[in-house]
Amino acid sequence: MPPLSFRVPPPALDPAAPAASPRLRQRASLGLLMAALTVCMARADEAEPANADPPPRRPPTSVETELAARADQALAKAWGTPAQEAANFLAHEWPRHALARLHGRPPTSTAQELEQARGVVQGFVDTLEKGPGWPRPAPIRLPFAESAIAIDGRLDEPAWRNALATTASYEYGSRDPAADADTVWRLAWDERSLYAAFDCADAEIVAPTLPRDADVWNYDCIEIFLLPALEPPDYWELVVSPTGAVFDALHRKKLKGWGPERTDLERSLEGLRFAVGKRPAGGPGYVIEIAVPFDQLPGRTAAPAKPGERLSIMLARFDRTAAAFKTYSFVPLLSWGHNIWNLVPAELTR
Ligand SMILES: [Ca+2]
Ligand SMILES: [Ca+2]
């Protein structure tokens, strides 16, 4: 059986599953469902040879029902927090059956079914319990670029000196800055474009040349999520690699579940400009300089952007090596970048 793998680790599906292997497409819930079914079917095959007696069944133990009660409590407190993505998944999609099983619905299950349900539910509890105390992203003010930014992979324009710049990076699911991610994140804007720059130290660049909208996120890359408004929750995901591979898609968020409800891969960011360059401070790694035209954002027209306008944003960076895959964001992020309840509110200022 191929190993279970995820683009970004969701709440743990199974304690035996690999923690952070990157292989899940946008339709995450479907992918997870299929993965879970694959596991269930493979284990059923192993456990139940033809003509064998059915495995014994038992009711959940007190430890299992207590875990279920703890999950119920965590779920109740997770709504409206950045743990809402995980809460939506547990409450509305297939993991709810694991929780029901621990509650004794059905009254009896096999040991294997209960073991699997414990793994699923424990993974959710770990994420959900972080929600109430998780830092709410502080609003950020995006500085206006008073002079032109040339998209050439060099961050030497005066406007970048006045841009919003932050240096902390957080592994997904961690509130503590990562010691092993040397990244400078920058944001600015003018009437036409939102500008972002990523200065990424990286001693081992793993980024094959890929066609547009291929699985760029499986390798070294940067990622931007842009949500203009919560209603309807339509947002862009843009992924760019240090070899210039691009993935962009317009998503609509699933409000009762995990990930996007639908993904428009046919749409591309018209007028997107980006360039890859060397790090200004030297050292191995790369710089990606990007201009996203505001008129591509859902609900936006070609009218010039103005101070006071708002959007929600997440900046992320994936670091792949031969041995590992790590995901970082510029603020603490639960679940992943599609978690709109963890995006950072931003205001254009001048
Ligand atoms: Ca430049
Ligand atoms: Ca790398």
C-alpha cells in the first residue's frame, strides 16, 4: 500500500501515518476520505482472510468514551477560533464517524476500528484544544509604494525599504518562531498591485521545472492566500517556486468542512508579474518578487486601489530537502493556508 501522504498535515488521520509528507491536491477532504478508505480496506484485507470468523466486537472502553467527551468539549470551544477549520472537518465530514464510534455508535466495534477511531479523534483534540488560546492574527497595515517597484528579483527599490517587513517564521501548528527558517517577508501596494517579496535562505533547493498548475507546492516554493471578503469566501492561492513554476487557482471556501468547496484551476491571475533572484545578503537561497494585480481579486474592478481598503492574507513558504518537507507561515497558523479563520486582516494605508 502506498504511504498515506498529505499536502499539509491535517489533524492526524492515524498515529502510524507519516506526519508531514506533501501530497494532497486541493480537494483535501476527498483525498483524505480516499486515503482513509484505502487504509480501512487494506487493513480489512489483512485482518479478514476469506472464510475467517468475524473479529470480536466490544463496546468502547471508558478511556475511549472519555476521549470522545474531551473531543466534544474541545469542539464546542473551537468555533470562532483559528481551530474552526479542524472543527468543521470533525463536525461535518467523515471524521465525525470516528467520534461517534468512540461514543458507542454503533454500540460495538472491532478493536481495529476503535484503535483507528482513537487515532483520528486524538489528532483533532490536539488541534482543537489549541484554538481558544491561539493568537488571533493582529491586523496589519500595508504601506503604499511611493515609487515604482521593478519586478526583477532584486529588492533594491526604495519602496521595499518602506514596505512591511517581518522576519519570524512559524511552522504550521506552532506558536513559537522556528529557529531553522531564515525568511524575510515583505508586503506593499500601489493603485494597481499588491507587492510581496520573499527572501528565503535555502541550502538545498528542490524545485523542478513544472507546467502551470502542476504540484508546485510539493517542492520549495512560496505561497500567498488572498481573500478580499468573507462573503462570498472566494480567494486566490498563488504558489511560485524558485525555478519559476507557478500554481494559481481561485477557490471558494467550504464553510462546513475541510479545504475549498470548489477550485477553479482554469482561472489564472491575469497580469501576474514575478521574478526570481539572488538573496541580497548573499548565502544560498532565493528571492521571489511578486506583483498581483488588484483587479484580479474577486469582487474587484479595474478602479485604482485606495487607502482604507481591506483584504485578508496569508504568506507561507515550503522548504523541501531530500529528507524533509517543512511548512512555514509569517504568523502562527493552525491547519493550513486554506484556513480562512486564521488569515491576517490587512488594510491598505498611505
Ligand atoms: Ca525589484
Ligand atoms: Ca529547500
